[in-house]
Amino acid sequence: MPHKSKKYADATRRFDRSHLHGLVEAVELVQSLASARFDETVELAIKLGVDPRRADQIVRGTVALPAGTGKTIRVAVFAAGEAATAARAAGADVVGADDLVARVQNEGFLDFDLAIATPDMMGQVGRLGRVLGPRGLMPNPKTGTVTTDVAKAVTEFKGGRVEYRTDKVGNVHVPVGKVSFDGAKLAENVRAVMEEVNRAKPAAAKGRYVQSVTLCSTMGPGVRVDPTRIRPTEADQPAA
């Protein structure tokens, strides 16, 4: 069993871990419990009532966070010609075609957080499946990372678009910002993710779809969120 720090143990004693909190309250609690010396990431975990062993119940896609992620991501683009030029102009960190494929395959180059590819490059990029796949870096049309408009994809992902996908037990984990964010901005990001995940509900999913929602910071304990209290209320609105 992994060892928990004294700060973590102290944090768990400061609130009722079984209580379902409203979203705004949960965000404030997560921020107050963060004790690391760095700006911790706030993570949203959603337990879904799906069977990810069935292909028709895998929940996967991307969502644009209104307030961004607070993280600078390195984007690699597999493209040639005009698409490569457009990717560089949009701010891609690494751009290449066969040369980039060879660099990843032969040198183990993986100094990037996200990979985007044009459809015509997928024949070559497909050979990197064993390298990129286990790291979650394989471009995929379902997540918008295989596209002819690489400039738009680079801009969106650098601006705060994130991927989500159910893990082997039906959980979705998505970073929704930093502890230093304004609480209202974090809540806005959480709502955007929840709306997208609900929209992506598989037709084959039966029973209750969203089974639990939890927020936590990188080093902090999980705070349970009431799924029925995520939509904004009058109390959440700023005073006139």
C-alpha cells in the first residue's frame, strides 16, 4: 500500500470524505487543501457506468477548457509540405514527416506531450504504434489529432483542448486547471468537461451513466462532488 504523507493525512481530517459537495464548494475545498510548494494541477475523475471492454461503450474525445489548462504543452506534428509550414506557423514545437518518424522509431525521441498527424502521414506514423500507443500519444481521428487542418488543431490544443478516455475500469481522468486558478474558472472548466462527457454517452450504456465525480489536486485527497449540483445556480453568479 503506497505511503501517504503527513500533509495528506492532515488534509483528510479537515473534511468529511463521504459528503457530496456542490461544485463551487468542492473547488474551494480542493484549493484550501493543496499544500505543495508548486502549483498543483486540479484533476477531475468521473466514474462512468459503462463496460470499457466493449468497443461500443468506450467514451473518448476532446473538450476545450474555457479557462485553459494552465500548462504549456509541447506539440509534435507529423506533416509535410504546406501542412508542415502551417503547423510551424501555428506554434507546433516539433514538425516533420519521414524524418520525424525515423527520429521517434530509431532514437526514441518522445520530447512532446501530444502528437498530431495529417491523414496522408498515418501510414508511416502507424508503424510507431508500439512506441506512441502505450504513452497515449498515438494520433487518432476520434480525438481530433488526425486532421488536414493541423494549424487549427495545434492552436486548439495549445489553447486548452484536452483529450479524455475511459480507462479499463470505466473512469475518466481530466486535468481541469491549476490550484492557482480563480475558483469560478475551475468550476467553468469542470462544467465543460461534464457537458462533453454527458454528450458522449454511448447508446449501449445502461443504468446510471455518471456514477461518481471527484476533484483533487496533485498531492491532495479526493473531494466528492454531487453530480446533480454541477450546473451553475444563482448563488454561483457574481453580484451585480
